[in-house]
Amino acid sequence: MAQHWRDIIKDLRARVGELEEAIKSHRSQKADDRCIFDDDELYKVLGDNIKCDRQVGSKEAMLENCKKFIEKRCESGRWATYTKLEETLKDVIQDMKDRLEDVDPDPSPRNGTRQSLQNRIDYLERVLKGE
């Protein structure tokens, strides 16, 4: 009998973990990353095959609600816009390039610090380009 209860508790803990992960994943979508597909993923964990409601009513009402959303949440929210993030990333890349000049000028692969910094710059530039 005790084993039966241990199994039930183990299953419940696993289920709570699954629900927590779904909620955390949904919450991690920032700004305009979040969309109806994220809602679908969140709702999928319920197992009832009900997706989010895609019926938005009139286009005018939807656009008005979008304006309200932006005014209430986005404009004064704590998350930077993608434009601001891209500007910041460009500044960081330029700062890294400037600092690269201060690193030992030996461009050979033996210069690990210089190569590591150059690899990071290359990576960030690819991210900025969407690669």
C-alpha cells in the first residue's frame, strides 16, 4: 500500500514539474516573441486538445485592443524593443572591436585571447544578421 502512495506522489511531482516547465516556457517569451502558438504550447500540456481561440472579431476592435496593449504593457514595460536591442548589440560589437585593438596584435591561432574575442565578435555579428 505504501508503494502505491509513493508512486502516486512521484507521478504528481512529475506532473507539477511538467506544468511548471510549460508555464516557464510561456513566460520566457518576451515582447513580440509571444504569439498564439506559444499559447497553444501552454494549453497542450492540459491534454484536452483545445487550442487558443483564434477568433478575434472585427479587425478594428482587434487593432484598438493592440493599441491598448502597447500603451499599457509595451511602452512602459521593462523589456527593450528589438530595435533597441539591435542598437545595443551593434554598440557592444563595436566596443569589442575597439578592445580587440588593445589585445596582443599577434593574429596567430596561438593568441587565444585575441582569437576568442574575434570568435565572439563573429558570432554576435551573425546573430545580428539573423543567421
